[in-house]
Amino acid sequence: MKRIVDSRFGIVLVLAITACVLFLILRTALLINNIAVLDLKVLDIPLIYGAGLIYDLAFLSYLLIPVVIYLALLPNKRYQGRIHRYIAYIIAIFVIGLIFFDMVSEWLFWDEFQVRFNFISVDYLVYRREVTGNISESYPVPLLLTGVAICTLIVFFIIKRPIDLALKATTSLKKRLVGALILLLIPTGCYLALTSETFSHVSENNYKNELAKNGPYQFFYAFFANELDYEQFYQTGDKQALDQRLRGLVKQDNQTFTSTVPFDISRQVTNAGPEKKLNVMMIVVESLSGDYMTRFGNKLNLTPHLDELANNSLFFNNFYATGNRTVRGMEALTLSIPPTPGQSVIHRPHNEGLFSLGSLLRDKGYDSKFIYGGYGYFDNMNYFFSHNGFDIVDRNSYAKDESVFGNVWGVADEYSFLRASREADKSYQAKKPFYSFIMTTSNHRPYTFPEGRVDSPSGHYEGAVKYTDYAINKFIEDSRKKPWFDDTIFIIVADHCAGSAGKSDLPLERYHIPLFIYSPKHVKPGQFDAIANQIDVAPTIMGLMNSSYVSRFFGKDVLRMKPEEGGRALMGTYQKVALYRDNKMAILSPNKKVDVLEDVKTVPTIHDRTADPALVDDTLSYYQGASYQLHNGLMLHKAGENK
């Protein structure tokens, strides 16, 4: 060890050991903080720390490439000079500071998402204004940065002596180049050998798998691998057989297919009787988990108004989100498609002119509007909605009295609802029906809202949930006074749950969200107990309006489902996609892996595809079909088709 420290590349070794110790401390702190959900067994510790060390070294081998090249090419005379000594100190301080900054960042990221850095962190890097604003409003940033600086200097002075020893080394050019070549083979080998998901899969408990990862490594992996080709990475089946299977899964008794092209599920929906030109006010609530509601067991009385509204609405007890990001919820609610692997369609190129609820209703004479209290450039929302049948109303266009209170994510919900009401007034005065897609923001960290609204303080999730409940109730009560209220359907649905992590890769409880359909004059109150999904909302709305149209939706009008059908839910993460029904879940993963989970609601057990071949084939039908449609233009909206 002394010989290596005294060599030209001794500083690389010192920094690598220091960084590994710091990563070890972070991994241990996260492990201790999550001990209650880990169910640790004897072999878990060596597996977690062993895999974790490999990923730590892999990241460091990439990080230190410029340092290795610099040290290899620097002549001995300059290497031992005063200027280089200070350069070496700066390099050391920079690397140590970067690791400490990462430790703090990962801790905060885990606190919110219960995972290491992933594609969410990549997205957030793009939208720095909202993210930095959210952090500054949620955490004591100056104190944290001061702590990072102090810890960095302490560690630097601890390792300064071995760095000074390394700076005295005299090494020939040949030895330097050979040493550099050996060191550079490490990141090359890591690039060729490591795959992010498979190698870190040390347990069926996903918390353990996350602990085995390295945050910075995961970040760059997600940055360079943000698109997943279905045909390349996922299990596929015979196209014709799956096409016929998919048709059987989406067809209902009032529908006739209009195309024989594989995976083209275009079908004529025919409803007898006159069409109802009802207004649609869709309130998409940020992070409203089902378990926030008293009716699902919450003891904190966070949603008294929504619990009461559930008794006066058609309320869905077994309703599930398709994903754990806002863009996934938006995608499902507007396009009625499964959550295909990789980024949401909202983020992908060539997402214009798709068949959406907005474009469908616009063809039928509606004012379709996307109303958002924040800046709609975030998550590419404005571009997606404006190119798929919606007019944009975001924070840039809010009047002064519509922006009385806000934070980095947007104005308080009550002001978004005020703007939505005014937009509805405009449509009513113009004698046009309207469809308003309202995306809320208040139930998001930093959880701030106007004072005097609820009995809990601002800045905590309990208060934010209560404020969300208050604002929705106020909006509905104010709407009762409007001339358009009687002929309006209010849809209240969450975009996703407040948290997404669990012991399994796709924890069912982290996808359970509420759905209300409220319209006193047109919708009879009741409880809907069959499994339903965000992709079912659009066709169900069209069914409530007794509308006939050509549909390309993957979802169903659940109110026409036969009692024996039981329902199903499609859901996914960035890499894994699934179909849930009958207390079973089929999960498709990269490397063409297929798993079947049984007893999903109690104690899930994992089996191979032979446990339920029909469930697996149905899962392949949905996801292979959706991927094929996206890449072959089968989801496009045909303007005027439904006028």
C-alpha cells in the first residue's frame, strides 16, 4: 500500500479509498434509517455492501479518468513543483466536496422518493428552476452547504499527508503510461460488464436493491439510457396472436373494429340515443394517495370534504395509477395508453397529433384547455398539450388576483380553480361545452399554502393534504352558483401516489389512488368496486355522455363492464411494466424477464410465467401492442373524424 501511495498515482488511490469510505457511511446511514422495511437476513449485508462497493468503484473509475490522464502526462519536474501541489490540493478538495454534496443530495432524494438517483433526478436537472426553488423552500440550504464545506476541509486535512507523500514520487514516462493504461482498463471493464438493474438485484426486497446501488452511477446510467426499445429489451410474442388477444381485451359490446392492421385497435363506439354535451371539469390532484383518505384507513382526518364527497359521487374503491410521475398520470388520462417502458410519451419526440380526449372533444365542438398553476414548460407539458388538442392556460397568463399566493411549483390551488372557473364562464358565454384538465400543485413539497385555510401549519404534508381538500371543496361549492354547474361532470383523480417505494418493484399500495365522478344531475352516487385504471377515465367519460365516436383508447368504459369481468390495472416504473388482476401481477423487465406475483395484496410470492400463462400473454398484448402503435403511427388523431 505504501509503495502505491508513494507512486505517481498515489493521489488516485487516496481519493478512491476516501470516497469509498464516504459512500460506505452513506449506505450504512440509509440502511439504519430504513431498517424497519428491510427484513435483513444473514447474507443481505455482504450482498448489499459487496455489490455497493463494485458500483462505488465503477463510478470512481469514471470520475477519476481525467485525473489519471493528467498525472500520466505531467513531467516529473512539474509534478513535483509548487504549482502542481496546489492543483493536486484543488483536485482533492473538489472530489471530496463532490462526494459530500452527493451524500446530502442522495439523502434528501431518498427522503422524498425512497430510491437512489434515477431518471427522475435526470428530469429534474433539466428543470433547474423548479428543483432548486423546491430545495431552497424545503431545506436549510445555507446550513447544508456550510456543513458540506466544513466536512470537506476536515477530510482533506486528514488525507493531506499521504497526498504530500505521493507528490514526491519520481516515475518514468513508460511506467506512468503503463500505470495509466492499467487504471483506465477499470472503467472500460465496468462499461462492458455492468448493467444497472441486474447486478444490483440482490434481493426481492427493492429497498435492499436500492441500497446496493451507487447514486451518481445511477444518475449517469439513467441520463444515457432514457429510452428503452421494447423489441430489444422485453419479452415479445407472435404479433398476430397478440393482436387478436389485444382486440379481445379492449373491445366492449357496443364497439366494432374498423381496421385489420395488426395492433390497430381503432373501433367504432355506438351508443343509442342522443349525445349529452356535458362539460367536463377534470381535477388532477398532485400526489393524492388513496391512504390519505379516512375511508381507506387514515386516522388523521386529512380529507373530511373529500370523504363526504365520496358519499355523493360515483366513487372507485379499487382504482390505480399507471405510474409514479405526474407525466405518467397525464399520459394515461389524456391518451388512455399503457405506461410503455422508458420516458413518458409526454417527454418523447414526435408526440404531436395523437388521439387524445382533448382532440376528440375538440372535434365535437368543445373548448379543451390545459390549466396549470405552474409554468407549463416543466416536464414538456405545454408542448404536449398544445399539440394534442388543448389550449394552454399556465402561470404565465394568470391575472394578479389569480396569483396571490404561490411557491416554486405554482400558485395555490384555490387560484388555479378560480382561473378554471373563469375559463368555464368564457366557454359558457360563447355557448360552447368545455373540457378543462386542471393540474394542481399545492400537495407537493415544500407544501406551502395560504394561511387561515386549515388547522394545520404550512410546510408539512398533512397541512398540504388538508389544504387540497379545502380548495377542492371550495371550488365545487363556488361552482354550484354557476349556470354551467348542472351540466358539468367533475372528475377528481390523483396523478400518482405521494410515494412510490416499497418492498417489491411494483408495490400495489403505492399505485392506489382515489377517483370521484361527481355530477348530481347526471351521475348516480354509488361505490364502484371492480379494479379500474387511469387509462379507463377517458372512455368512461365518453360513455357518460352517451357519445358515439371512433376510439383508439386502450381503456374501457368501466360502467359498461360485465360483473364477471372484475377489472384490471396496468402500471409501471421506468423499466418494469405490469398487468394486475385477480390478486396476481405479471411483470415484464429488461433482458426479456417475465415474473408472475401471486397474493399481491397480502404476501406476494414470485413465480415464473408458467404460474399464469394467460395473464402473461395479456400483459405482452398490451405492452407490445402499445409500443408497436407508438412506433408505427397508429395512435395518431384523424382530424374531423368525430365531428
